[in-house]
Amino acid sequence: MSGKARENFGSRFTVVMALAGSAIGLGNIWRFPYMVGEHGGAAFIIVYVLCSLFIALPIFFSESILGKSTGKDTFGAIESVTPGTKWKNEGYIALLGSFIIVSYYSVVGGWSVDFLVRSLTTGFAGESLEEASGIFTSMTSSVWEPLVTLTVFLGITAYIVGRGIEKGIGLFTKVMMPLLFLMIVVIVIRSCTLPGAGKGIEYLLKPDFSKIDGPAIAAALGQGFFSLSLGVGCVLTYSSYMRKEENVVDTGVWTAVFDTFFAIMASFAIMPAVFAAGLEPSAGPSLVYETLPVIFSKMGRVVPIIFFLSILIAAITSSISMMEVQAAYLVDQKGMSRKKATTLLFCASWIVGALCAVSTRIFSFCDFISSNVFMMIGAFVVAIVVGWKMKKSVVRNEFTNNGTGKGAGAVFPVVWFLVRWVAPIGIVIIAITNLL
């Protein structure tokens, strides 16, 4: 085990931006808008916010408390809380889950690299929806093109992680996250001012609760976990780099607010444009890479560039958090240098990512098992460890920052109940629903 002192994020702003960057990813831009479209618009957003507040956020607090209180990686944190037990094996689940996600996520991140380059060069002006769909199909069915973009995306991820916490992850996120918010605001303004966009705005603001059923609620619960990167050690690992004076409540609330706000903003960037073009809001994942390039190209040359650059930044901020889970383990538990650890992780992730790039079956399997198995098991174990294995006094002290957190003491009993009872039951419901 490494005897070197662990790095820390230099400021609260850096911590919040790093955690927000981990949460804000393709799940917000790529996944959330089409799920809103599939499940009835505003009603789904309301259910999603409630699920995030009462289930996802308590798990976020739990991971953050584990990381900050121990100052260790996922394996070391759980082992220190439950010494001599098998609960520490959850660390291996987090490592495997984050590894699989980085691998297949880098394929999707590579698509954003490809489309950003196309936006900067040839563009999409004058193409029909059928032609845009053909571009995406041709790209994903190519042998070499996905491998090249995968390599570029994964290389950027490994480079940032290899530079360390403050000079790598911290610097990148505190510069890029404000830029990301600015870019999405620009797209929202442009999208909402299109002729016919009013129907899309109404769709996002006027709830239709007749669309809410069991699958919609399960989707909202699952999206909350997917979006906040829960269950695979990202929040725990980043929180282990927090300074002791930082408040887990403040950072958790701000992260959840930024994540939810960005997801809603992404919906307002996409849905008004979809309605303005006379398309179906439930078009699915193809919205981003098949439909939107053509729609946004009609707004001028700059909008597609901004859109795909925002997708790329969001994808990178999430992928570096996933790779950092593994890097922290190799540095802390195996005594590797950070450079050696990230080089090893790049090579291993590239091999699995390449398999995902050339096989939709492998890609779909990795997506399914990480979201429906590893994330669910990881989140459940975290809830049990914090809610039932850690001393209540220790959890309370971390949650209230030793009594200095304003209002945290009054809220703690509610959060404690949610962590012990509501969150584990919610996780089981998500898992069963998604696996049936």
C-alpha cells in the first residue's frame, strides 16, 4: 500500500464542480431527454425530481460520508468500516462496474468526438434525416472509425486522470463545467426561439400524469442513480479527496441541483427543436446522433459545434470520475504510481471498449450489466453499510460536519430514515423491475 499523502481538492468550488462533472454526463444530454419523451414530458420530470430527492440523494450522502470519513478508495473505505467482513468485496464490484462503464462509455464518447469533428469540418447542412441516420449507421458499422475515436476519447480521459486530483481532474472540471453550463444555455435560447418550439416548451411544462405508470417510475428511479453515478464508487472516491472542513450536505445538495438543472436544461435544448421540426418526442437514443445534427444545422453552423462540444465535455467529466475509482485503488492499495496506473487502465479499457465498438451485443451487455447489476448492488451495499454498519454518531457527525452544518442536524433524522429503509427498498424495486 502506498505511504504517500493523498491529494485533496483545493477548494469547495473545485469539489462541487468535480462531483457535478461526475454526475453530469451523457445521461443528462443523451438519456434524460429521450426518457422524458418516452414517458410523457413534465410528469416524468416531477417523478424524477422526487425520486432523486428521496432515494438517490440519500445514497449520494452515504457514499460521500464513507469517502470523506475514511479518506480511502472504495475497497479501503468499506474495509475500514467493516473490518474482517466480506462487505469489503463491494469495492471489487465498484471497480468492475466502473471499469465496464468506462470501456463502453468511451465508445459513445468517441461518437461525440466524431460528430464534433464533422460539425467543425463538413457540417450537416442540407442533409435529410435519412442521410444523417446513414452517417451514424455508417460510422458505428465501420471497423476503424469507432476504434480511432474510442482511442482519442479514452486517451483524453487517461491523460486528465494521470495528472492527478488538483492539476488534472480538479483543473479540468472547474474550467469546463462553467463553460458547459454556458453552452447549454446558448442552445436552449436558440432552440426555444424556433418557430413551432412552443409545443415542445408546453410539453415540458404541462404534466400529464396519465403517462406515469410502474415502468415510468422505475425509469425515473434508475435515471436518478445513473445520472448521479451512484453505486460504482465515483462519489465515494471523489469525496475521499475532500478537505475535512468541507460539508457533505452542501456539496451533495449543490451537486444534485446542478445535475437536475442541467438535465432539465438539456431537455429544453432538445425537445423544443424536436417539436419545431415536427418529429416525435419519443424517438429514443437516435435523437442525439441521427436527428439533432440536421435540426441544429438549420440554426446555423455554430449551434451543432456547441452542442457536440458540450456532449464531449460532459462525457469526459463523467469518464474521468469512473477511471479515478480504479486509479485510486491501484495507487492506494497496490502502490502503483499514478502514471503507471492510468497507462494500465487505458490499455485494459481500450481492449474491452474495442470489443464494444465492433459488437452491439457486447455493448448492450456491458450497458445492461453495469446499470442493472453493478450499480444496484453497489448502491444497496453502501446504504446497508452506512445505515446499519456504521455508528449513527459517526454518520451524524459527518453529515452535520461535527455540528457546524447549518440546519443539517434537523434534517439528519429524515436522511437517516431514508438511508436505512427507503433507499434500500427503492433499489430493490428498481433492480427487480429492470431485470423482469
